[in-house]
Amino acid sequence: MASDSRFTGAECSLFLAVFPVNRLALLLALSLLGHPALARAEGADALLEQAQRAEASLDFLAATRAYEEALRLRPGDLHARLRSEHLRAHAEGDFAPLQALERMRRSPSRCADPGALASFLDEARRFPAGPVQAEALLLLAQSWARLERPADALPPALLLARGDAFERPLRARGLALAVEAHQQLRQHALARALVAELPGLAPTVERSLLLEGRLRRLRDAAALPLAALGVAALLGLWKTHTSPGASLRAGLGTSLAVVGVLVAGGAGLARLYAEGMDAAPFAALGAGVLAVERAVVAVRAGLAPGRIGRGLLAALGAASVLAVAYLALYLSDPGYLGSFGLR
């Protein structure tokens, strides 16, 4: 029996890879002979182009059908498979919500227009619960955030975070945006309550919120020794037997030299430890340390504390220096605290 001399699709591909110089000749020959593998490939390519044109014109139903037909002709086409699956997953409401979302996405001017955003939020609320509604809410929250209007970013972000029908990653992003909006509005208690309402949804946001709360508590605690030393210094200046200015100027040159060395050394070490770190916090630290040292001088000059009093004053001064160091970093950039392991 005579053997079948026709090439299969795989054999054609192998031949083309091994003998690239014959590619054009082979394609012409296969085309003239009406080879079925080539016909299917050409048909799949044409359908993919048709599907992409349909997507561009927001005809998602036609695009889905074209992708699926291309996949039937060429089952291994990854692009056709991914696009058809994506469109099928966003087909709620016969693609009408997806069309509205894409019209919004493709118009940067509308995404920056408060009126258009407010109108689209009303429209998105009426979408069926599903991926399109979740993505619409995310687009709205992000657009309001870019406009620096956290109060307007909150409603879509909260709807997204609390939407049980939405996918977890999108809900987590909504929670992050809602927490950020609450913090910008100085509604820290509401931010904590929201995270407690949705435990485990966004662990990174939870950890960040806990750390920020800890930093604020440390900030408040740092004010206590500084306030106590300030009161003691004012009392010392009031009771001093000499001119208050004279008592504050005593030993000032030495103090300035020591603080200058401290600031320069600290800034140098910080730059070695974290390249590019700003030296401004260390300038603030130097000014704060000098103020603490002068306050201690004022207390000693005016109150003349005894042995126990000097010990307490030394402890208060040390606590005040630590408080100044913390506040200098916190007020400059809380991120610096992570570089020193204080977070």
C-alpha cells in the first residue's frame, strides 16, 4: 500500500526550523496545494486580528466569539485562551458594565474630572456584583486619590473592601486605599476600626497601621520628659541669683563644639549606614540636644539641687536627649526609624 506523503503540521514546523532557507518556498507550495494546517493557521491569525479590532471598538461579545473560534483552529494559542477567559469572566450584564468601565479607563480626562467620577460612581453602584464592579470601584478610588481628595476616595474604596462577592486581592487594595484616605483625613480611629472589621484581609496594611500607632504613642511619650525639663528650666531661670542670660551663656562655647562634633559624626555614620540619607534630622537633633543641655544648666544654676536632685536631673536630661533624638527622626521622616531598628 502506498504511504501517505503529506506533511503534518508538526512536520512542517520541524522542517521550517531545520531548513529556514526553504521557508518561503515551502509556504508557497503549501498554499498552492491547499495544505489544511496552513489554512487553519491563517484562519486563526485572521480571527485574532478580528478579535482585537472588536475589543478596540468595545464589541466584547464579538471579540469573545472570535477568540474562541481562533482557539478552536489553534488550540495551543495562549493569547486567544487568556483573552477569551478574561472576557468571559467580565461578561456580567451582557458586557454593558465592561463597556462603561473601558470607556472610563480609556479617557484620562474623565478620570480627572470630579463630575465624571461622581457620575460613574452612581453608575458603578448599579453594576451586578462581580469583577467589573470591583475594578470600577478600584478605578474610582485611585482616581480620587490622585486628585488628592480622600473624602471622595473613601466611598468607592469602602464599597470595594467590604464587597464579599469580590476577589480578595481587589478587596485588599480597596482596604489599603480606604485606610490611606482615613489617615489623610486624620481619622486614625476609623482606620483602626476598619482594619479590625476586616481582619486578615490585608496583613501588610494591618502591620503598617500597628507600627504607625506605635510611633504616635512613642511620639506622645517623648513629649513628657521634655515638658518636665522645660518647666524645671523656667523655674530655675526664675530663681537664678544672677542674670538668666549669663547663666545660659556659661560654657556655651564648649557645648556648641561638643554638639557640632556629635551632629557631624552622626550624619557621617548615617550616610555610611544608609547611603543617601538626609542629614537634616541630625541638624535638628543637634539643636535639640543643645536646648536640653542649656535647660539642665538653667536648672542647676537656679535650683542648686542636692545629690539626689542632681541624679534625678541627670536622668531627666538623658530621657530628654532620647526624646529629642526620636522626635527629630519622626518629624523629619518616620521611615528613618526603620533604618535604626526603632520600628
